[in-house]
Amino acid sequence: MTPLMVSVSGIRGIVGESLTPGVVSGYADAFGTFCKGGTVVVGRDTRRSGPMMEHAVFAGLMAAGCRIINIGINPTPTVQLAVEKLGASGGIAITASHNPEEWNALKFINKEGRFLGKDDIDRISNDAEKDTFENAEISRLGEVETIEDIHADHIRALLELETVKVDKIRKHGFKTVVDCVNGAGSIVLPELLHELGCEVLKVNCDPDKPFGRGAEPLPENLDELCKSVRKNNADIGFACDPDADRLAIVDENGKAIGEDYTLVLAADYILGMKNGAIATNASTTMLIDYIARKYNRDVFRSKVGEIHVVEKMIENSCVIGGEGNGGVIYPALHYGRDALTGIALVLMQLSSSGKSVSGFVDENPKYYMTKKKADITGTDLGSVFERVKKTAGRGTLDRTDGLKLIYSDRWIHLRASNTEPVIRIITEAPTRDESEKLADKYINLLKTE
């Protein structure tokens, strides 16, 4: 049985195996206790297990005496913003994000609208596993209140940002195609694009249907979007994951350019507009360093995981940050990965520069990334990393997260996943062949006894 994954990404498991209604209710009760019986915002993605999970979460929070504000199907960043807007004590996003549909998860959000750090996650997990959370007296049991259409507040707040020049984007009149995997972004992303004056064509934007493709917005999952961009002569295609915190881009030729370019495009626009640094994780493309050098800005790198990047951003007063999985974090709006923010900043970059997506890609250095994973059940990661270190040669060893070998024009990163029982192997090099060969080399090294 796949174990329950507990990390700064929340708790995550396969529904009916490690993730049962009892487990979910217990963790929700522990989180409600953590929130001292205050107000908790709850939203979810469109997975078939969502309603069951939602009721289990409600039961746990009610037992802790929490007032529950149910916002229904909404992106994770919308849940985060709602926590801030409503002055809640916390929030729970019910979503396994990029994992396949048989998975689900609880993402825990604090009163600032940010994910919980490791210490708080450990406390909640300990309380849930040992049943040491508090249950309210019968007179203090919580109640559920429903708020609809709160995603409109998310759109409004984004369009009011100083750096989002709505008239400029509208004047350009982008023709767009958007693929929301029939997930939580299926209503709000097309609405945002309409508000920005775009012509909008939709692919997989029916929240009543199962996921229309692989959950991750990876190039291999975006064939339908790519074909639609080509067929309709669109300027750009956008794709998100089921909870719409990650955004990928397809260029005007119908080519998926890779998730890392989302942050690169957004960062190029913001760093050119505002003074300040950028933070990202250790697995993000070195194109970020190139863009930062162009504007004489610092780059700070963290462990993989949204909260780790956010903490690094706050520590260094960064004006933008994010992860190479398509997650853009823009603190002028909120400290969370946000596909809506990514769309607005990418369209600002294109309308300000006058370049097409492919034009932007072509003018920057070419790096190719390969992402692979391997089962680590029963594996001693310490011994794996020792074997890897022996291959470093003149490379720089970085232990920020797992083990990363850094060379002048390439790198190899190995780390245990926060969301699956696997080790991830990420490589980047000047050619696709070199990147894939590097990844294969270290996959084979993992198999070496």
C-alpha cells in the first residue's frame, strides 16, 4: 500500500488506501485545534473523491469547534487569498495538485494565507496520529457557511495590481487557448482571460467531467492544447494543473515550451519593472540566473516546496519568486503559487516587449531539462548520495535539498519527493541529448548496489 505522504505539501495519499475518511477527519480535527477553533476556509478541486473528502474535513473541523467557510471548487491560490480576505484562522485546500486522480490531499494554510512550515506540519501530524487534538463541547460544535463566486475577488485583486496594465493587454487582443484539465481553474481562468480582453478558446474546461489529460501540465500531456493553438492560429496556449497553482505555456506555433519558462517570462517582466531579488528552488532552470544577471539582481535558492521558496522570499525581500514547475509567486498579490498571476504577468511581458512566445525563447540561452523518478522503497538515500558525490569531479556540491551537482553549463539534482514515495532526478544541459544522457546515467547509478 502506498504510504500516507506527510510534508510541507500537506498530507497526501491514495483514496481508500492510506487516505481514508477517518484519516482525513482526524487531520482536519488536529488542524482545527491548531487554529484554536477559529474560522477555516475550505475549497477543493474537481476530483471524484472531492465531496467525500470535503465532508470528512467538515466533520473534523466541526468537532474542533471551527466555523467553516466553504467556497467549493476553487483554485488553491483562491483559497489562500480567501483566508486573507476573510480574516480566517486558516484554510484547507482539498487537492492532490499534480498527482493522478486516485490521489487526494489536504494542503494546510495559515492565517497569513501561506502553507504551513515543517514545525507546524509536524505538530499537526503528531496530534492526528496520537489523537491528542481537542474536541469541542456539544454547545460549541462548528457550523458550515457557504460563499459562492469568491473567485471573482481573486480576479479583481489581480487586475488592480499596479504592474498589471489591463488596458495594455486588452489593446494587444491576444487570441488564447486554455486547458484546465477539467479542474478547479476551469471557470476562473477563462473568466480572467476574458477580463483581459483576450479571445478565449477552451480545452478541458468542464469541471463536471473527469480529468481530460494527465494531471501535470507537462509537454507530453498537452497534445490537444498544442493542436488547438495551431488549428486556431492562437498567440498562446495556457495549461494548468487540477488546483491551478501551476501554469505551463504553449507558443504560437503550438509547441509546449516547458514549465520552467512560465517563471522565466514572469521574472523577466517584474525584474525589469521593480528593484529587488528573486527566489526559486534548487530544481529550477539556470535561465533564472541569466535573467537576474541581465537586471543585476540576486537569486536565492531554497529547498523544493512552495513554503520553502516563500520563506526565502520573505527573508530576502524578493519582488518575485516561484518554482520551475510553473508556479509563479508574486508577493504584491499574495505569497502563493498562482496560475492566474502567471497568466497576467506573462501577457504583460509579451505586450510590453512586443515579442511572441517563441521570439522570447529564441533570444535566450538554450537549456534542456529532463525529469525522471525512481522508486525509493527500502533505499538508503545516504548511500545513494555518497555514490553520486564520487562522480562530482570539478562540479560544485549543493546540499540545499538532497544533492545537486553544479557545473558551468549543466547540473544534476537528486532529491526525495514531497508528494510521492520516489526520488526525483532532474538534469539540465545545453542540448536535449546531453540532458537525457545525464538523467539516464544517474538513474542507472541508483540501481547500482
